[in-house]
Amino acid sequence: MQKFLGKVCMTLLVANYSLNALSYDFSKADELFKKRQNSFKASTLAKSEYEKSLNTSLTQKEKIYAISQMSRLDIYRGAMLDDISNSTRKKF
């Protein structure tokens, strides 16, 4: 019984590691997200990187993360950046 449980645990660990290894790499989008306060363009680039991720096969959690980040960027670009005209805000 103990050997069986050991094999099950090892299988679960390997499966978990494999799933993590295949997950989408948001590092580029996350770096751009950190620079969002620099300009409207920087925040727009960050949003486009998250949008690109939606065209790949993401897990449910990854989709939620990408859409959440895009929403945060929309709010930021729409209300928190100064010196941006309303027409520019509406384009993006």
C-alpha cells in the first residue's frame, strides 16, 4: 500500500510540474504592465500583449488573469493618465 501511495504521489508531482511547464509565459506583458505609468502608449502595448495571449490555448485561470489585466489597463488608461484626449481614449 505504501509503495502504491508513493507512486501516486510521484505521478501527481510529475503531472503538476508538466502542467506548470506548459503554462503561458506572461513575463513580457507583465513587464509592460509595470511600465504603464510611463505613457498611454506603454499601457496600450501591455494590453495588446495580453490580447495576444487570448489567441493561444490558455487555461481558465490564465484567461481570467489576462482579461483582468486588460481590464485594469483599460481603467488606468481611461481615468488615471493625464493629458490624453477623450478621442484618443475612445480609439483604444
